Amino acid sequence: MSVTGDRDPLRSRHGSTPSEWLAPGTHLPGYLAAAVGEAAARFGERPAFISDDGSVLSYVRLHEWSDEIAAGLQNAGIGPGHRVGLSLDSTVEWVAAYVAAAKAGATVAGVNPRLTSVERQACLDRVEPSMVLADPDDVLRLARSGSQPSTVPNDPDRPVAVVFTSGTSGAPKGAWFSDHQLTAVTRYDLGPGWGTEPVAQFGSTQFAHVGFTTKLPWYLRLGTTTHLLSRWRAGDVLDLIEREQISTIGAVAPQVALMLRDPDFDSRNLDCVKLLIVGGAASPPALVREARKRFGAGYSIRWSSTEGGGVGTATGVDDPDEIALHSVGRPRPGMTVEARDGDGRPLPTGEAGELWLRSRAVMSGYWNDPEATAHALSGGWLRTGDMGMVDPTGCVTLTGRRSDMYIRGGYNVHPDEVASALSTCPGVAQVAVAPRPDPVLGEIGVAIVVPRAGSGPPTLDELRSHGATTLARFKLPEALVVVDSLPLTPMQKLDRGRLIELARASASR
């Protein structure tokens, strides 16, 4: 069955292409660049970003500063057809460099700085950047004080951003987006208008994540003030919410769980919070119930993906518990979700299959990977890799994933990639990795190890230390099971179901 939102917010008097949405007389290239310029005119000295040291970047200064950096990029020969790698922490320099690259007509490829040097390089190798900015000083040196960039012809199909995802193979894939997709993301979330009242929020994900990269134009049009955190800590975030009276919390489910576990939670004044918008990882029913009760606020579950541009389905704050606790809601107006069988045929209502998504926010493809693109995109549809069903009311329920990839704290982890890194650890003869449910992080990895003959098995700390040389910290296993042999199917393949049973059983040891 398929379900489509009841109206298309992209069809309006404002037109359906980025160039039709620009204010009269605007000559900036593309939707992102134009949104920065118009936000500066509308919101002026309103803080756009506030760093954790208290320094403020206003809307007008973001526009001026990104102009100066764009001029520096062009002076260095960067323009249309060039990629700029951003391997920076989530700071104002990241934002300014991203906008500046858009103004210069270049493409930004954000690389999560939490990755190891090996993983970061694999991402950069995929896009072959002409320039890599890995330190805030790199951005500052580019700025040409008082300069403005040369005009770049508007091309709504020009790649603006590449967002990396591990996908289903563990190898980096770069989903790329043009102004068309960035425009669609904004319209799905905001509609054709502009914000009026100031909106305070905090950064809950790395800026290289799709949750920021594709949604920056939305934040600009909404007039948000985003508070930046050098490190996410539940107590610090709750302090910020209480101090700044933040009414809407955007987070991934593990972050909500950590906030609820803060020892001072119940003594805080959090009456300002009216809504939690939670995606990136599954929200267990118990977490939704507890969060709604203790925050005294609505809870909206969001289901999306990097390839889908970060927008998909949502539960409503007034939905009954059957929907609010056990589904991921309905698609946004203008989107369509279908459950399909292995041959790509639509399935009847209530029958589980792979979920396919059609949306104007869906990526253009994977950068420099036509084979993966052809597999993921078909006739305007995205194969999401998630398994689920659509009920008669249009609500989508997830039942699992097509691959064995799991999500730890909002980050994709592929077991084979982790097992490969752990397989060279001393004392390991064979190793597999399987997920185990976790009340805070959603899922964690469990290493299932067959020791080498004549030697004792490695400890969990030894496995983690060994893996840390090539894997990001969030990919490392957090539990260990030692077995005599790995479970196999009759076809002599790893029995994934049995591995998951072993992983889950480890929780009771």
C-alpha cells in the first residue's frame, strides 16, 4: 500500500523552483545563498548562532562574513565544479564556510570530525575535493575583509552539499543535494513563508549530518537562534533549555533518554518545553511515555534518512497512543510512502515489506557511485532499506531493516565493518558483531568472539583499544560474548538471527 500526504506544500503562488522564490533584485546564486541574504535583510542583528563562550554571530554578520570567505574561495580558484571538504567541529566557521562555498558556486562535503583519520580520508577520497578546511583558522585565513564574491549564475541543479552515510556496506557513500532538494526540505518543514518571532534552539547533531546540512535554509527562513555546544552533555543542555526558555527540543532518542536520567531533572523548571521532535533512532514506547509525562510536553517521532534529505514521516502530538507510541506517523504532505516486496511491487495494506519513499527532497544520487545510485533510486522513488507496513489510516510502522546495520545514538554502524577491524586483534580467531537494544543509545554493538587456540580471549577493553585505531568511537563494541564457534546456517553463512540472540542474552550476564 502507498500513502500520500493530503496536500503538496511545494505548489503555491511562489512557484516551484528556487529561482522563482528569490526576492526581486536578488542576484545571489542559488537558494541557500539567497536565503542568507534575505535573512540578513529581515532579521538584521538578531543572533543566528551563539557559541558556548557567549560570542554571537548575527544574521547580517553571517551574510557579510560568508561574502568575504566566498571571495577568498574564488580568489583561490574555487567555483562551480569544485568540492570543498569541511572536516570541522560544529562551529560558526563551519556554517560560514558552507554558505560561502554555496555563494562561490562550489559543493561542500561535510566530514564528521568524530571519525578516525582513516575514515575521514575515505570520505574525502570519494569526492576528491579541491580544498579541505580542517581547522577554524583555515576558514579565517580565507576571509577577504570587506570583499564580495563575483556573481555566479543561478543553477538549481548544481550540487550544493554532499552528506556522507555508511549505507548498507560500511563504505562511505555521499548523498548529494542541489538547491532543488534544499528548497523542498524547507517547504516541507516551513511552507512558503518566513518566520516572524525569534525561535531558540540548540545544535543536537554534528553539522555534517543531514539534520543540519539540508535544513540550514529552513533555520535561516525561520529566524532561529541556534546555541552551539562544544560537547553534548545532558546537564548542560538542560541548563540551556531552562535558561533560554527553549520551547521545542530537537534531539535523537538517546539524547532524550540521557536528559531524563539527569539527577537534577525533576528539580528543574522546564515548563517552557512544549514539544520534543525526535528522530535519528527508534523511540521506544516507554521513552515516549516517560518524556511526555516528565517534560509535560508533546512528543513527535520523525522517520527519515540521509538519502531522503532528512524529512519523511511524523507522528502528531494529538495522535492516540496506538499511533504515537507504536508507529512513525504519516508522511509529510506531498510525500508518498509505499511498502513493496522484493521485486519492487506494492504490497496490500498492513503487509510488511521494504518502505519506498517518493519526495522532492530525495537526494540526486550518491556522489561518484552510479551503481549504488541505481540500486537506491528507481523511477523517482527511494528504496529506504527500512522494512515496515502502512495501515489503512496511512500510518507507517517499522519492523526492521533490510540490512543488518544498526543505529547507535543516531549513527549508522555496520557490523561487518566493525568485525573486520576487530579480526586482527591478538587472541581473536573469529569475530562477529551484532546489535543489542539499549535504553539510552537505542542499540549497542556486541562483539561475539571465538578465541585463538592456545590463548585466552581478549578483554572488551583490548578489543576496543585495537578497534579505535581505525574506527570511530561510536562504532566500537560495548559488550563481549566468548563462544566456541560462530553460529552458521545450513548454507554455511553466519546465522544473523542466532548472533542477535547471543547479543541480547549478554545483557543478563
